[in-house]
Amino acid sequence: MPETYADLIAAEDVLLFVNAAVTATGQREFRSSAGEQRLSLAFLHEYVRVNHRPVYAAALALDINDHNAVTIVEQLLRTADEADGPAGKRAEGRLIAARLALLPPQRVYRLFRALRAAKVNNRRTRAIVRDWLAARAASGGLAHDAVKYRSGLKTAARHVHRRFPGDESGDFLFAPGRRVRYEHAALDAYRRAHYEQGALYELPFTVAEGFAAKHGVPRAVFLERIAPRMTRLERLRTQRSGPATDLAAMPLTRLALFVLSLPFGERVARRAELTGALRAAAGRVAGPYAGTWGRVAAVLDDSHSSSGSAVKRRRPLAVALGCHFLLEALAAPGAYSAHWTSGTPDGFDPLLVRPWGPTPLGTRILDALEAAPDRLVIVSDGWDNAPPGLAGEVLRVWRTRLDPERRTSVVHVNPVYDAAGFDVRRLAPSVPTAGIRDAEDLAALVEIAQFAEGRTGFAELLAYLDRRVELFVKGAPR
């Protein structure tokens, strides 16, 4: 059946929202303020929720960022009366429960606090909160939450009138003077840490920090003794100099951000270690697809705008660096070429990239296409300015005159949300563009990009979302 104009508009709306939900976090970007980002994102959420509610809920099954996942859950619960009957509510409930299970606990508790402040207290909301708290208790995490997220857990428990029969966590939260000691180690360590300095090293790092300050423990001594209790990310945040532990186990984009935070001298001194860690992280992400993409060329943006903003420092550049190593892993052995916008002279070391200069995307795309690769991946914020518009013209001529058979697959992934355009900035109508936040999502976003290219329709897009939802609620890897 031929698609109607309404179908085409709906497909465009959905893809536009997915791009925003992947990239935008409501924070300041290089070219737009936090207020502009939040206003633009709020409009998109309301527009898609009102006009395409089933698809809006289905976005929870995609690789969107946590900020937008929490916003979707909150909006669905706030507007429960708009759901498409009992079946629609059940489908939304399953998606919400599955997504909450993946979110960091602090974000979930922040969500519950927002729902309580907004007086969202319908039966479905109470059931979702109770089920999530029950799952935390079953996994043994409720006592940990009582220590680390005390106010959040108290707020959630009060909101749904949760009882704690026979659970020490209830007394810890609501009647701390009732027990002389606690059987659970974390709860008792928190009690003892008020007067016993050694007990603070049995607590989570963020809780122990406050007690260390109270007891006047020197920072260096505290960090050395608390190290076994720290997560990998906490170690990275506190060990900006010297070798950080277990770099090879870090997620690819996080690791790229850490590498870019190091001074150039340290990057040079630790070149072998850092390069090995990045390649190991990329290899884990590539998995069974390593070496299967054939000849791959990448155009990577390291212009001045890739410096990001004060709250997202070097984030676009880190995504480009992560994509560089991932594409190297996905390409056939020896069949990968990288073209940074600043130039790639002989001996260029990607570890030493820095955000500077204009964005000559058109020139670099010409360089990349010269070898007629099987795939061309462009990682850029889309602000082609040296000269303006050259990249779009190069891609138009390539697609319409030189490669109409599409022997080379071209995809543009953009790590920056354009608040004014309600989307990520595109280079050319003939080239699909997808938003990207983490380099790890590159392969999945290339799959999404086929819908943006226009060669598949709205029915295929809905079928794809249905498959993702089915796998998601069953707990299969995304």
C-alpha cells in the first residue's frame, strides 16, 4: 500500500525525536544555551507524546540517553488518562518497568521525587514505584540505597506508603534511634561512622567523603584508604594524574573523555597503554562484527566547536575519537582510513587530537571518497564552514552523478543537538543523519539511519520499533 503524506510526516517526526532523545540532555552546547536546549526538547517531548504516544513510549526501548528516558517515563505517568485504553497502559507499564531497571538508582529516585512534587499518585504510578523498590530489595540493594540515597528512598517510600516489615532499612530511615546496632554491615557502618573514623571506609565513596571531612581526614589519606570501595568512574574522576586502574575495562566513550582530559605530555608518555585500552574497548563493542564492514573511511570533526561547552567539555571530540577506534575495529584488517578535519599528516597520532580550527568537511569528504570505500562515516556537528556548504554539494554530486548505484554507503552521525532546528544538523538531504551520544551506539545508529534515508517507509519503521520493544521487555541485550 502506498504511503500517505501523513505517514511521511509521522516517520519524519519519529526520526527527529529519536535524534533528539539520543543527543540532547538539556545542557549548554557550543552554539546554544541550556535554556534554549531545554525549551526545544520540552516542545519535542510534548509534540510527539500528544501526536504519536505509542511511538513515544516505544522510544524507551531504543538507545536514547538517560535524561530523555526519565522525561518520557515522567510524561507517560503524568498523562496516564491519555493512554490508548487498558492495553496501551499495560504496554507502557512494561516498557517503563524495563527501562527503570536499567537506569542508575539516583536518576530513578530523582524521578520519584519529581512525581511526588507534581502530585502524580495514580494507581499505576504507585504500582510501578512499589515494584521497583521490591526489585531493589530482592537484589539486596535497598540497604545500600538507604545509606547512599537516603532522602530519595524515604521520599519514594512515603509516596507509595511502603511498609518495611522485618527490614532494618525501615528503622534506619524512619526510626534511627530504635536500634542500638544493625545487622546489615552498611547500615551499622553508617551509624558508627558518626564517631568512629575507621567505619567510614566501609561506606560508599560519596557517603564516606562527608564523614572524612567531618573527621578532618587529609584528602590524600582518605583517597588511598577508600580506593577499594570506589567504582571505576570514581577512580577516573579522582585520579587525573598517574596510571588509573583497569583502563581496558572502561566504556569506550568514557575512556576517550579520560584520555582527552590528560595533558599532551602524559598522553605521549602513556601512548601504548592508552591506545591499547581504547582498542580493547572498541573490540568489545565491535564483538562478532569486528572486521566485517569491509573498506571503511571516516571523516572526523576536531574543529574548535568539538570542544563542547563548560558542562560537556570535549564531548563531541570524545565521541569522534571513540568512533575512530570503533570503525578501525569494524573495518577489514588494513582497510580503514581516518580523515580528521584538522588534517592527517604522516605519523598523525589520534591520541593527540585537540579542538581547534575551522571545519573543512567538504575537503575531507573528497579525500575520503577518493578511494571509493564501501562505507563512509562522518562524525561531525554538521557546521561545515570552510567554505560553507561545500560538504553538502560534494555529497550531492557524489550521490547523483558519481555513485547513483550507492556502491558507497554514506552515513552522518552528529553528537550535538541543534536547539533552533529541533534536530541534529544535517549535511545533505541525500545523506542520512542520526544523532549519537556515545560511540558505542554507532552500529545501531547506522541501522536507524536507513529509515532517515527514505528507502524504507513508516510501516517498516513501526515494525522495527515493535521488534525492539519485544526484545527490550524480554530483557534481551539492546
